[in-house]
Amino acid sequence: MPLFKKRAVGKPGEWFYCLEHKTVEEGPQCPAKDRFGPYASRKEAEQAMETARERNLEWENDPKWHDTPASSEDG
């Protein structure tokens, strides 16, 4: 355990979504590993999980991110 625990100080107007508590917080209150953000508004932070789902779908369907080559029809 560290002798001095450095706590992140939030800036007013920075919003985060805590993955552990499933809540929106102003300024980083939970560890970075447990949060998404920062967001510019509370509303953006509230929609963090939906935004992540949409981005995941985009990336899963993006052909540039697939490691396997496209199948060819070699009759």
C-alpha cells in the first residue's frame, strides 16, 4: 500500500460514469479503471453505456478491424 495516496482532483464541469456504482459523478470520484469520461455534460455521462454499445457495434462491423481476411470464392 502506498505511503501517500494521490487522489485525482476533478475539474468543475467534468462528468464521469462510474462502472462499479452505475452512477454519474462530477469530477473523478472513483478510480480510473472503474469509470468512463470525462464528458462535457451530465447528460453525456448518463448516456455513456449506450454510447459504448453503439461504438462497439460500429467497430465489430468495421472490416478494417477484422484480423481474418475476407473469404474468397475459389469455385
